[in-house]
Amino acid sequence: MNNTFLEKKADVIIIGGGPVGLVTALKLTLSGISVIVIEISDKPYAEPRASTFHPPTLDLLDQLGISSKLIENGRKSKKWQFSFFNSENKVVFDLGILSNDTNHPYRLQCEQINLIKIASTILLKKNSESISYNTRAITISENTQSVSVKAMKGEENITFSGKWLVGADGANSMARKHLNVKFEGKTYPSSSVSINTTFPFHDYINNLYGVNYFWSEDWSFSMFRTKSFWRVGYSPQKNLSDKEALNDKNIQDRLSKIVQIENRFGIQSAVIYRIHKRIVKSFRKGRVILAGDSAHLNSPSGGFGMNGGIHDAFNLCDKLIRIFNGSSDSLLDLYSRQRKYAAVSDIQETSDQNYKKHREKNHKKRLEALNELKKIKENKEEYLKYLRKTSLISSLKDASRIK
Ligand SMILES: Cc1cc2nc3c(=O)[nH]c(=O)nc-3n(C[C@H](O)[C@H](O)[C@H](O)COP(=O)(O)OP(=O)(O)OC[C@H]3O[C@@H](n4cnc5c(N)ncnc54)[C@H](O)[C@@H]3O)c2cc1C
């Protein structure tokens, strides 16, 4: 073991080079605050996860010069539907009616790796030392003036020190564990499978939009269209192990319930994941602040996790910039109150409703849910309210009113 000890300093140390850590890093860098991002992977982290960018997130990312690049790599979906599969019994929502609320009145379907690559490229151009890849954050210590992270890069020990530490290190956050705060909530009973396939479903099924939530006789599934793939999501059958659910035969069987073809479906990736609804009591303790999945988890139904985390990042950066300009650090407690409110009252609540609605198997209850959505659409004010809620426009506004 090499016993060299290196010390690296920046104004703000960020653990985690996922979407939340990198957006935080870029926003602070562009405001003249130095950062170092510690990332365990040896390159931008590429697991297929988020693909939905909501309108206000694109408005925010525009400030960093990122949205146009994401749009180049993604596919706009102005309309989305909730529908009985292969029937005309459906509700189609049109985000175009939000054109007075946002510069991006659509959902963008674009894999989260694009954001990670774009943000890290800009960041490294500004400062080639601002991301430390292949580096595992291990312990955190702090005093009244600063905070330090001991980390390992290969065989090398490095201490990263700064004024503030942002824990953007995801669901298994070591920063959260260091704070010793409970991550309260629950794990949902059914997990979810997400398949990226190159199969051109749009050539076989009429009236597909970029975002589709379907109920079929004995199951339900979602279909999202990115620039390169269709992403199909569903709960695996109850009696299957994770390995069985991801077995190629099983995947082919599931996809052939959507369209029957003679050959196999081309599978680009297949993942299975648990779904949680969890939140920390406070997003801040001392000099350590949590953001994104390290602070809150929700069902991906509705596409809110990454979006909510990016909203955390912007809110937090706004407070940190003011603190570096002389404001009181009590602003970080305001950040915690505001973003906890958004996570609990909007994001978790709506994604929980989506989770239940989408997995409903009882036909009568499905009809009731669809009729409720149809009723919303008939009333202009209710329709606007619903679209503002499901695209997180009202979540941002409601959170900013919290004192
Ligand atoms: C299949 C799927 C689909 C989803 N779809 C959507 C969607 O459409 N829209 C949406 O908004 N959300 C979606 N989500 C949720 C979204 O992916 C997450 O909310 C988002 O990735 C959270 O970003 P983050 O930066 O907080 O954490 P992460 O993306 O988990 O990033 C954390 C980073 O920290 C690094 N790290 C962890 N520990 C350490 C350590 N000790 N030292 C150094 N580095 C460390 C990791 O390597 C990682 O790069 C989806 C999730 C899944 C699983």
C-alpha cells in the first residue's frame, strides 16, 4: 500500500458525480465558487436510469447552457397518454397548454447519461481538477471552519477539504450515514423492470406518443421513446426472482404481449430495481448538506427523482452563493425546509398516486381512475393545475413560498 497523503482544497466538496452532484458543481463553478467532485466510477456513470426531463428542469438547465444540448440528444414529447392498451379509451394530455408557464412545454426523453457527459465536459473544461474519478469517499470530519473527506483513489489516500460538503452520493449515501440521520419511509412490494429496446414499436402500434402509460388485461406497462430506444417498464410477475425476471426468454415473452413478432426483440439493456419512498429528517447538519437521492427517494412513476434532485441542486446553489457573499448559513436550513416540502408534498405524493394508479388491476377501479382524468381535462383550470403539478412547475413555486 502506498502511504502518500495528498490534500486537495476547494470552496465546496461534492461527493457524487451523478446528475445532482454535477449540476451543483457546474452552477457553483459558473458563479466563481471552486468545487471538487469526488466520484467512485472511473468515468461518467452510465447505468440506464432517468430519461424524463420535465419543463421547469429544462428551464433551469438552460441557465447552465445545457438544455439545448440535451434536446439535441433527446426526443420531445408534447403529448402523453394514460390508456387501456389497444383501445380508444384513453386520456391524452398536451403540455403545449403550458406555453405561458415554461419555455419548454414538453417532456424531453433523454437518457441521464447525456446530462452527466455534457455537465462533466463543461466542468472539466473550466477546471480540469474539478472531478476526481475513481475516488471513493470514506469518512467525513468537520470543525467550525471547514469540512474534510478522506478518500481513496486507487492506492492513494487523499483528503479533500472545503467550507461546505454536498452529499450527492445517491440512495446508499455515505454522507447520509455519516450524519447518522434516519432515512424513514418504506420499500414498495413490487420492483420494476426497465428494458431499452431498439424495436420500432411506433411502426407497429397506432397512436403512440413519446410517453405512454398502458393498462392491459392482466398487467400494466409504460413505454417511453428516446432518440435511440423504446424504454418499456413493468412490474415482474410475483413469483420470479430478479434473475428470472431479467432472463431473455421472460423479457421476450413480456414484449411479445405488446406486439407479436417472428424474430427476437433487440435488447440494449435490462435492469430491475427496488422502489422506495424515503426521506431524511433534515437535509443539512453542520457543514454537510444532502441533495438528490441521498436525501429522498420516490417511485419513478412520473419521472421525478432526478428532476427533483436537480431542483434541490439549484435551490442549494442559490443559498450557497449568497452565503459565500456574506449571508448567514441559516439559509441552508431554509433550503432543507423548502426542498423537504417539495419532496414530501409534491414529489412523493404524486409518484405514490402514480405507482398505485398504474398498477391497479381491478377493471372497475381503472375505469374510475380514467374517468377522473377525463373530468380533469374537461375543466381548463383543473387541467392546467394537473399539468403544472405533474410536470413539477407547481412543486418549485410551492417550495419557494416556504419560509
Ligand atoms: C430505471 C430508473 C428510471 C428512472 N427514471 C427517472 C426519470 O425518468 N426521471 C427522473 O427524474 N428520475 C428517474 N429515476 C430516478 C433517478 O435516476 C435518480 O433520482 C437520480 O439518478 C438521482 O441522482 P443523484 O445524482 O442524486 O444520485 P445518483 O444518480 O445515484 O448519483 C450518485 C453518484 O455518487 C457516486 N457515489 C456513491 N457513493 C460514492 C462514494 N462513497 N464516493 C464517491 N462517489 C460515490 C455514484 O457512483 C454516482 O455517480 C429513475 C431511476 C431508475 C432506477
